Amino acid sequence: MGGSNKSTQTTSNEPYSAAKPLLNQTMGDAHNLYKNGGLVKPNTQSTVVPYAQQTTQAMGGLQSLGQANTGGQGLSGQYQGIIDSGGYNQEQQDALSGIRSTATGQFDPNGNPAFQQVLQQAQDAASNAAKLNASGAGRYGSGTHEGVMAKQVGDLTSRMVGDEYRNWQGRQDQAQQQLFNAGQQGQSNMGNAYKGMQDAYNPLLQVGAMNEDLYGRNLNDQLRITQEQQNLPLANIQALQGIASGAGNLGTSTSTAQGPSNTFSNIAGAGLGGASLLSGGGGKL
């Protein structure tokens, strides 16, 4: 008593008749290209931009500049000399020598020729003045005259030497401060000289970085070409699948709808249908 109310619907989608030859030709051509490995071709052309002539010229200039001022040559040699000399060039060393001599020396009134000349002139003037005074008083050559002259010259000498000593102390104090500052400056100079020696290599670093950049771009381009060649079989398959999918909406498709299949459901359905018909007929009577 069982039964089935399955229903099957078949739909056929056909392309425009004039387009069929084109589709067949396209699919055939694509398949032939696929079999011959020509459906997808890798791009093996380099995409790296080379250096311009002006760039290579500038790189050559930078390299020459770097080589001429590194490794103890040119600027680096001068900087190394400053470092070896405690942070001073030759002119600074000469000035420092004078400062150090004043800062660490002992007072010597006879060590300053200029002072000795001024002192001698003052002593001569004092002696002549004493002579004139003694001569005017009629005591020239006397013991009094000699005593007065000696005292005047002695007092003058003592004052001038004392002044010179105080001046020397001032110069020494100043020189000691300058010597201390020079030591500090020398340390700073050595640091600057060391940095300058490193900076002298910057032109070579620039050229090296540019060459490394070009090498890196070439390497990346080679990797790209290698990957395209390695992916070529898969790319051909994917391309062929993509072309074939264009005809996916064409051809014949079948769809099936299935309702209740047990006997009780079928009878109940028939009974409901009959009742509906009777109800409708009774309305007409």
C-alpha cells in the first residue's frame, strides 16, 4: 500500500546558438595552450632600475673622498695626530707649552728681559737724580751722597721687584686656570677627533649601502622570477579551470523534489482532498 510522490524537474540551459562554435573553439585553444605549457608564461624580465650615470659618478666621487681621508690618510691622519698629542694640533701645543711654563715655573726677576730693561732704566734714573741733588748741595761724592743714592736705588728696586712678583703671581694664577681648561678642552678635542675619524668613513658607507640596495633589489627580482617559474604548473591549471568555469551555467541540470512517502500520510492527504471537494460540491447544491 506504500507509494511515492517524487517529482523530478530537468532544466536545460543552452547558449546562444551562434556562440557555441566560439565556446568550443575557445575551450579547445585553451586546452592546447595548457598542454603545451603556454597558457601562463612567467615574467623573467628584470624589473630592477639600474643606477643612473650621474649616480655612479657621485658614488665614485664619494668613494675617492672616503679613501683619501681614511686609514691614516688626509683628514683621518690629522685627527689621529690630534689624538696622539692629547687633543691638540701643533699651534695649540706651542701655546700650551707657554701656558704650562708660566703655570709651573718659579719666580725669577732676572728671567724677564723686558722687566730687567725697565728696572735698569729706573735704577739709572734714580742714581742720576741722586747725583744731581748731591751736586747741587755740594755733597757730590761724599758718604752722604753715596748713602742717599744707594737707598733711593734700593727702594726703587724693591718696589719694582715686588710689583713684578705680584704681576707674576697673577699671570701664574691665570696660566694655571688656562692649563686646567686646556686639559678639559683636550679631552673634548680627542672625542671630536675620534668622531671625525668615524665620519670620514661615511662616504664609503653611503656607497656600500647603495651597492647593497642594488644587490638586494636584484636578488628579490631573481626570487620573483624563480617563484613564477616554480608556480607555473599550478598557474596553468588554475587558468584553465578559470576558463572552464565560464561555461558553468550552460548544459543540463536536473533537480528532484521529494514529498512524504509513508501510506498513512498519503491516505490522510487524499482524505483531506476529498473532504475539500465534497465541501465545495455541497455549496453548489
